[in-house]
Amino acid sequence: MISKEFLKQFLGNISKPLSFMEIAQKLALPAPERRRMKRLLRELIQEDLIVRTSKGLYCQAEQVSLVSGSFEAHKGGYGFVISEKPGERDIFIPARAALGAMNNDRVVARLENRQRREGRIIRILERAQTRITGTFDSGRRGYFVIPKSRNIQCDFYIAPKDSGKAKDGDRVIAEIIHYPDEKRLPTGRVVRILKKPETPADDIEGVIEELNLPKTFPKAVVAEAKRLYSNALKTDNRKDLRDLLTVTIDGESAKDFDDAVSIEKKGQWFRLWVHIADVGHFVDWDSAIDIEARQRGTSIYFPDRVIPMLPKELSEDICSLKPGVDRLAFTAEMDFDESGKKLSSRFYPSIINSNERMTYTSVHAIVELHDEAELRRYDYLVKNFELMKELFDELKRGRIKRGSLDFDLPEPEVLLDLQGRPEDIIRSERNVAHMIIEEFMIAANEAVAEYLESREIPTLFRVHEEPDAEKLDELFAAFKLPGLTSGAGKDFCDLLSKAQGTPQEEIINHIVLRSLKQAKYSPHNIGHFGLASESYCHFTSPIRRYPDLVVHRILREALTDGGIGEDRIAELEEMLPDIAFHSSKMERLADDAERAVLDIMRVWFMKDRVGEEFEGKVTAVTPHGLKVRFKDYFVEGFLHVSAMTDDYYEYDAKGFVLKGLRKKKRYSIASEIRVRIDRVDLEDREIVLGI
């Protein structure tokens, strides 16, 4: 009997695509086997291992330049397919060739012009959106929902029975019934009429509904979490590290402590222990909690709440490395010489007892400010913190030397009052304590990835592709920093180094970061460009990231006496691509949700400041106007070119500059400007500026 593997290999060896009958004749198959072959061919097509051309011929996918990936839609109707295989360039998809694909859909595209990297979507494998938010329109042509997102180029028809009593002009959420394609109208069903939000919390609830984010855990997950919570800790076959001085270092409001560190100095070299919550000990493959965590992919953090990946019984208690209690961990133990070069690494399940729950503020006060009160309070740990700072300096120096990009970007921090309304939006400053922990986590992630890769064990890598050379040329030309010309060294590190200490530094960091490709998860390792790392994975946050939990399980299997056998390797190779794709998709969804909620907080914070003037700095220049960040608050607004009435302005695309035609005034990145808030649009989450 023929098998799928046999058919796949056969089609891989043919010189041209074959019809069904040609395959059957070449294999001399009797009628019963032909029926079986038809079913197997259908399954291979569904698995994207082979394709059936428009002429009914069969061949392997690679033979017709098919690419599977994520569709990135743009408001002009066109888009790009971002290949699932790292290292492949994006494929441009004209609007006419999008096949009704929507943003973030998983698709198969055929590359039709190799020189221009232009193609056509031939199949949609998985839809990313199940709902849309928009305005209900009950005009003469019938009922429609006009999507709010500018990336969706079609209106959705709503049958009268599916209108949910919505009225003309209502903002609604509609569930998609039929997606756009070439044959029929896209249709939907109104599932919620959005009332005008009275508080920021109401607005955030709208985002949760719009993106269909989970609000609660299923009953089976809650029941399983309670059972785990009531079980005693099993400490068999674990290395006992409870006598080791160990601390967690997190933000003041953190509740889920998934990493802790210990350090010693042995002569001229350092020994660093990075202890990570052993979530894999509690959560088995395909358990109710695991299936839910895999679907969620990541925890999502808003200023007023968290949508966790794991139930709080695990994330905030039995898995959290709280101080003064025994906790199960997975430890990466690493030795470094005095210059920060890694000498060796070991990994094992452990049991720890954290001595202190430290904050970034306290550690910064000890190692940088030498605060007397903090030094006295933590006198028995001061030497350890000094060793951490010493090792951090060497690790960072080595990472920068090898070409890692060193971004030190401030993030907005929303301060809430007792009613949950934004009281202030400030720069969330990063201090040396943040950097110490980040550096130690990078070291542990690299060590685990290198260990698994050296043993040829499949895993989920965190990969980051190199940027397009054209983007680098544009950036070099735009910033015109002293000693920097277009193409100089073709090195982002050079650009960031030249920007250091200039008024443009922060904004250049943001723009360079935005110009880079997005890091993602993949079973194929191509390295991590941003970190200049040849092998990198995520291991250090299994409470809030599903890929970390997967890596934990694979590492545990690899460390067992029998190791990972060939059958298990085959299983992992089959399952990891889907986990990688879904985890990357859920990470993007979480980023979108967090950005939307931050925009909500910004407009609610500024809504009563219409008419006020602020000093600001230009953070982006477009043909339509300027994005301006205020000096007093970490908030941005948009100044449309039509509101710049002192002159007629022309956009210089090469220099990212708006130039006045008469007065010759120029606005470029980092230009200072005084603006007025003309309008705050709560619905579209926009702050409209004037001068």
C-alpha cells in the first residue's frame, strides 16, 4: 500500500507536474489503490506538502514557488506575505491578487515575479480575525458595517435578522460569517452595540471585545488549577539550592515572579545561577491548562489589569518564586571568566528559597546611588549586588562588541487614580537594575538554545532577521549625523553610536527599532540580528509566554538519561512549526491590544486639555504632517499639514523633512515645536494638534 511519505518523495523526484492519471500509470496502481491515492493526495494538499495547480497537475510545493506565511495588509488594499521560513524576503501582493485575505491571515502565496518579489495569494489557511469593529450603516443599499480599521478595504453586509437592533451610526462589533472573496459579499452578524464609554475601563472592555480576548478561564482549567494548588510539592530528583543566597528583582507592582538569580565569584571567574519557575513540572502537554495556555500564547498587560496566560493559582502562587517559601525551579548555572566570556553551562531541576523580593528601585539605590538606608537594610546581599553589576558590565561590553544593538528606550508609564482614570503619563525610566536582569536572562536564553542546537534537538528559536540594506541606506541619508554618510559601514551599531548623546538619540533609537523586522518564533534557527546572537530562544518567562514553557519541556526531555529518541524528534519536528506560528501571531495580537489601550489612556488623559499649548518634539515626519511628543507628558499627537497655516509645506521623502516653500522653515525628526491641542477624539483615539 502506498503511503503519504512515498507519494511526497515520488512527486519530489519528478521533472514536471503530473496529472492524477499520469501518477497512477507511472506507479501501476490498481483501482483500489488509486482511490487510496486520491485521498492521500488530498491530505498532502491540506498539509501544504504538495499543490494541485489550476490545470489539475500535482507537484511538491517548492516546485512552484509557493510560500506560506502571514499576510500584512495595508490600507491601499495591497499587502505583503511574511514567510514562515526565516531568511526569505517578503512577497508583495497587489490588491487584485489578495484573494480577500485580511490582516494577519495565514496564507499560501505563489511567487509570480522573482525579480520584483511579487506574487498572488492562492489559499487562505487560517483566518486571524473573527470579529470586526465598525459603524453600522442602514442606507438604501441595505445594512452594512463599515470597518474602523483602515486595513480592511470592504464593508460587511448585515442581514436584517443579524442586525441585533443596531441603528444607523451605532458603533458595533460584528462577528464575521463570510469572509471577503472574489465570488460573494463579506457578511457579518452584529454581536454587540458599543455604548459611548463613560470611563477608560469601559473603553478597555471594548478593546477586549473587539479583539475577542479571553476574560475568564474555562471551568476545566480552573478545576485543574485548584487540584494542582492543593497538591504538595514533589522535590524528588532535584538539586537543593535552598542554602544559596537568591533574590528576585522585579517592578513594584509585579505579582508573577518567574525568575530569580544567585551569584558567586570563584577566584577570577563568576558563577551565575538563573532560576526560572518550573511551570512544566505542573502543566503537562495537552492538559486543560496547557491547551488554554497554548491558545492564549502570552499574558497581556494593561495599566489597570492583566489577562494572564495561566490561572492565578499558578502564575501568582505555586509557580511564582515568592520570598521565604520553597519553590520548584529550572536552573541554568553558568560560569564566566573575568571578561564575561562563558566557560560552561549546566541545566537541572532545582528547589530554591528566595531570600528577598527586591525591586529595581532598591537595587539601583544600592549599586548606583549607594543609599545608606538601603545598604543597611540589605547588608548581607550588598556584595552579591556588586558582583552582579561587575558581571553585567562585562557581559554587556562583550555583547556590544560582537554587534548587538543597544536600545535604551523609555516607555510610557500610566499612573492611575483610585477610580482607574489616568492621573499622569510619564517616562518609565530604566535603571541599571533592569539592565542587569535583562543581561542575565539573555545569557540564560543563549545558553539553553546553544545546548539544544549542539545536540540537534528540535526546539523553538527566537529569531530576528537582518534588515533590508535599502532601509539602512535611507536611515543613514535621513539623519545626517556628523561622521555618518549613506552606506557608511552598513552598520546599525554605527548609526546608534553616532546618535548617542545627540538631541536625536531617543527618536533615532525608536525609528531604527521600527525599521527592523519583527522578531518571531521558529523551529529553524537563523540567529538573532538585534542581539548579534547565533542561537537564541525564550526560556526565562514560562509563566507569561508559551514558547518558554515548550522550551522547558524539551530541555527536560533532553536531560533525561535516555535523551530524546528519533520518534520523539519526529513528533517535535511536526508540531513545532504550528506552535511557532500561533505563538508569533498571539504575540502580535497582544502588542496590538496593549498599543490600543495605551492610546485609550492617552486620549482620556488629554481630553480636558483642549485649547492648551505644549512644547514638543517631532517624532515622525510624513507627507500628511508631523507626529509630536509633548515635553510635559509622554503623549503624542498629530499635526496635519493642513493645520500648518504659516506656509505651504512640501514633503522631502529622502530626508524625511517637511519644507516650507516660502519661509524655508524645515521640520525634521527631533525638531522642537510649540503646538496646541485642537481636538481629542475618544472614538478614534486621536489627539489632533494645531499651531
